[in-house]
Amino acid sequence: MKKIFQLLALGLLITIFVGCSKDDDDSNDDGKNPSDVISAVIDGDSFKASEIEGYYYDGDIEIYGYNNTIEADIYITAEIDEPGTYDLSEAYDDGTIYIDFDSDDDEIEIEMVTGELIITKLTETRIEATFSGQGYDYVTEELLPITKGIIKARLEEDE
């Protein structure tokens, strides 16, 4: 009888150990990764993406962040290939960095035209950066402050 209880206890421990193992990649099947973030404060209003997709292709990076009403699009060309501080007004003019925010109903159409993008990590599988500056609002035709911008995104190879 004592052996039966020992075997049951051993079986229970194995079941608990196997059932509680953790997947180390922080991702799940719904496309969300808890360590990914795209957020900013646009003219005093907070934006935070609830879904993020990031792609790396031949050195170019494309990142899309969505919430219920707004989509953030971030495009960085292969010319930007290392961490550093990048002037968004120069990048806007030469097309190497593009950051914009749009809504489905076209009430929000903002494109960053000045400021800084500070990339702290850049690999083929991950980007981490902050940004701030001004965005041109095509609806109101005004420059709006964009502050506290954060990008943390896993990148997948886009074929």
C-alpha cells in the first residue's frame, strides 16, 4: 500500500512539473507578444497598440500597431542599420524613416515630420526605440506634438 501512495505521489509530481512548464518565447497564437509595445502621446491623447506586427526584409523594417480605432505605421529603410539617434525631419525628406498614425474613419491622419528617433536595439529579430517630435495633421492642417513614443517589437522575416 505504501508503494502505491509513493507511485501516485511521483505521478502527481511529474504531472505538475510537465503541466507547469513555460514557453520561453513570450508569444502566443493570437499574434500578441507581451514584451512588444508601440505607444505615444499625440497632442495630449494616449495611443497604445493592442496588436503589433513587425517584419524585416532585406534590411528594411515595417512595423504595424493597431488598437480599436488607430493604426500606427513605422517604416525604416535598410540605410538605417544600427542603433543611434536619427533626425526625423531629415529622414522624412529623404524617405529613410516614416512614422504615421491613421484612423479607419479618416478623422486622424498624422505623419511625423520633425523630431528624433532614438534606436537602442536593432537586430534582424527585434527593434527597440523611442521617438518624439511633431506630426502634421492632414485633417486640421496643424503641427501636433508627439511625445513619449516607444517602439519595442519582435521582427519576423518577410519573404
